[in-house]
Amino acid sequence: MAEDKDNTLLNDVKNYLDITWDDSLGDKKLTGIIQRGMAAISGKIGECNFYEETQERALLFDYVMYARVGEAPQFWQNYKNEIISLQIERKVDAYAADQ
């Protein structure tokens, strides 16, 4: 099941990046970028859902776009406010759940 979700995610990322050709080595590279992006984004904001239409998923797609061209540091600069907003949202949710 998880493999199906990962394949769907890969195909959705390829669609987002307008990659319309088949390339197994390219898919392997993109899969690695996706996995690293998921780990990095989750590490910054906590638990994420990348398999549904969420803000984290949108961030992941943009991360992959930047990382694919070697500009991952620029991604973190450009999306800093959005990441901070998600961090605050998670803290508020956690606080509300404890009350």
C-alpha cells in the first residue's frame, strides 16, 4: 500500500514539474529528492501528510522543484515564512489538545 502511495506521489510530482517522459534513472533521482524533502520538511514542522492536498504537500512539490536544480538553500529562504506559520499552527494545535 505504501508503495502505491509513493508511486502516486512520484507521478504527481512529475506532473507538477511537467515531466512527461519515462526515465527510470530520473524517477530514482526524483524519489530520492522527494524522500529527503519529506524528511527535511517533517523535521522542521513535525508530522506531515504529503499524500493528500495539504500545505505540506505543496511545500514538498516546491522543495523538489528547487532541489532538482540545485537550489534547495533558496527554497528554505523563500518559504521561511510559510514554514514558520506551519510550526506555529502545530504548536497551537498541540496546546489546544492538552487543554
